[in-house]
Amino acid sequence: MKQAMTEPTNGSNSFSLFTTLGEGFDFFADRNKINYLRRSGSPFEFIWISDSVGDITGFSLSDINVKSNLWHERVHPYDQRSFMEKLQKTSDQSFVSFEYRFQNKSGLYRRFKERVKTFRLPTTAEPVLMGTIEADVEPKRIIGNKSVRLSRSLVETEMARIFQSVAEKISTGILILDASKRITFANWAAEEMLGLQRSHLIGSRAPIELPLTSESVTVKIRGCANSAGWARVSMTKLNHVDGKSLISLTDITLMRENVQLKRYQTLLERAKEESEQFAYVASHDLQAPVRHIRNYVEILHGELSGRLNDVEKEAFEIITKESSRVQLLISGLLEISRFGRESLSKSRVDLRSLFFELKDVLKEELEKNQAELVIADIGSIEADEHKIFQVFQNIILNSLKYRSQSRDPIISVECRETKDKLVISVKDNGIGIEPRHFTKIFQIFQRLHGRNEYSGSGIGLSICKKIIDLHEGKIWVESEQHLGSTFFVELPR
């Protein structure tokens, strides 16, 4: 036989098939057993196919034969080798049976079971392959040396067990909804995110907004212990599973909080920068007017000095004193604003050498107060030497300023080292500080005593704290009133 038969219609199947094979072939008494004929020498060229083959593949006879190897190309790549080996083993003695996956016209793979045997046409003696194809057969599992057919329910049970095992080990919340949008499965992560036990979730509708499309949506979730959070929700249709959908919930609370935190941090840094810029400009621009006021007051006082009564003299003293104080505050504000604008110039600093240098610089003040500065062994740190010098200079000058009138000042500098930090302590025997003021003394322009008792602008320790903060360190005080204070400075090594 040299040409393929035209594709039969339902009404001509029986006539065309028997015309081809000959009337004496009894095997086809039950025509439902055979649904294709192929050429033996060209196994991918079909002579005839039944309607059932067309239904399960989506191809007509002309579709299949328009390309010589279309059938072979549609066999799953992993199955092509065994598929060819089985076809080559066909004979006229018995049927060869084998299974493979076949991609139908719509692109979906279906599992086929094929039985094939060689047969010679009675009219022409041409060898042909005749056989049957059964679609969607249940897969086999190899147990020992036997191939055991798995029932579809067993496969589904096994797949469900594997899915549940995996779902319980991941942090993504998983819900499965039926066609009516009711929950049929929920994993532990979904329980945690939604703040509901599985017993309350199963059978109920999802307590969150669901995406209307494949695009994910962000929803607010209650979470455990009613702690509000946020989740990104995605929905995937489970094809061929009775209209079920899989809902995944990814907790993005921390991510949103980080984004919000970064936004606040940016705003804070901008506000800080603007504040420092304002303080710098304001203090810089205010210096000239205050200086002019003070100069004119001094000139006026000089010209009128012989003609002033006591009230007028006192008024001039108050103006001079207050203008000096304003000038001191402006200078302090200008100085502290500079610390937000300057970068650190770090190097290796030998703190013992730094304190002995500081002792020389403060020699006159120490002698004036009959004070003793005791310096113990101290290590080295990576820091801005000039700024660290300023910190300890302020602390020691404070110890001299707030000395006890009943004893000579003794200031002791000691050091305690840890693996990655160094804690320097400066201890004095001065008047001490009340515990309620331990934090206040590091705030700008905060004073614990009246101006008539102790001079100063109230910014010294606030500058110290700013410098230590820039070094990512800590500064604090411990004190007993009337016994003295100890200032601690912790810095990275």
C-alpha cells in the first residue's frame, strides 16, 4: 500500500478499515480494540486513526502526517529513547506494550499506554503496525523487581502528604480554597499570620482581601497576640483540581517597617542638618550685633562715668554683664553646631600620652587649685585626637570648678579594657551631683547652679557627649553628693 487512506468519518470507519485489511481478518471483529494503523518502515506515518485518537491528541490524520516526525517530537524528551526501542521490538508474534508521555495539540502532556503488533496487509503483503492507545493511565512504581500499578487515589494521597509536609516547613502562609472560596487547608504560617487556629480557618472564607487577578495585593493582618502586620497575598489557580486556588501569604511587616524607618531616618537627618545649619547661621550672624552693643555700652559708660548715679551705674553693670553672657551663649551655640558639620580625623591615640599632655596644658589651673592629677596605665584607641583631648579637658576642668572647699582636689584617671572596648574613668572628690541630674548635665545650656555661684555657659558636657556619640561610644556619670563624681567614657578600641 503506497498512499495513506483519507481520514475516515464516523460512518466510514468500518468500511475503510476492512477495505484496507481484507475481509478475512477476524481480529477486527471488535473494532473498539484497534484505533490506529502505521507504516512499519516509517512508524510515524499513520495510515488510519480512529476518532478516539483524534480526541485524545487533538490532531487529525492530516495534522499528524503533514510533518514526518511530528508524533516523535510530541513524545516527552525523557521517554523518546524507550519509545523508539519498543517500536523497534514489535513483531507479528505478540503485542508489545509500553507507556510514555505525549504532548497534545493544546500543549498539555498526557500519559499514554500503547499496545502494538506487526501485521501484513492481506491484499498487498505490506507490513504495518496496528495498535491501541489508552490515555491518562495511572503511573507505575518499581517495588523490588516488580512494576506495580498505582491507583490514582493512592497517588493523590501521596502527593497530598508530600505537599502538607513541605507546607508545614516553610514560613510562607499557605491556604487552599475550594471553588466556593472556602478554606480546605491552612499551614502553621497562615495560622500565625492570620492569628486564627486551623480549626477556625478550615471551612470558613478567607479573612483577608483576595487578589482578583494574578497580581499580588498587600493586606493588613492581625498576627499572633493581635499584633498587627502586613502580608503580600498571591493567588494561583490549581488547574484541573475542581476550581481550587492556592493562596500564599508572605509576611512583609518587617520590610514595611524598615522602609518606614528609613523614611523617618531620612527626615530626621534632614531636620538635623537644617537645625545645625540654622544654629550655625544664627549664632554667627548674632555675634556682630551683640559685640556692637557691648562696645557702644563701654564707650557710653566711659564718657558718662563721672556723671552717673548709683542706679545708672548698676544699670550699666547689668547691661555689660548680660551682653557678655549672651555673647558666651552664642559662642557656645556656634561651637556645638560645628560638631554636626565636621568629620572625624581618626588616628591611633595613646591615651596615657594624651593625659600627660593635658596635665601640662592645665598646669596653671591645677597649681592654682592645689589639685593633684593621678594618671594610671591607659591603652590606646582609634579616635580623633583633638576632639578626645577636648572631652577630657572639659571633664577635668569641671572637676576643678566644682571642687570641695574643705579639701584639695584629687583627680584620678583609670582605665578598664574589654575585648573590643576601652572604658576610661575620671574620678574626683568634689561636691558631687544628685542622681536626678545625671542625664540633665549632658543637655545643652543646662546648669545645676546659679550664675553667681559658678560661671559658664552650660555647654561643656553637651559637647563632650556629642563628640563621644560621633565616636560611637558612651559617656555617663556616677556620683554621691558631697563625696565626688566619676565620669565614664566608653570608646571602641
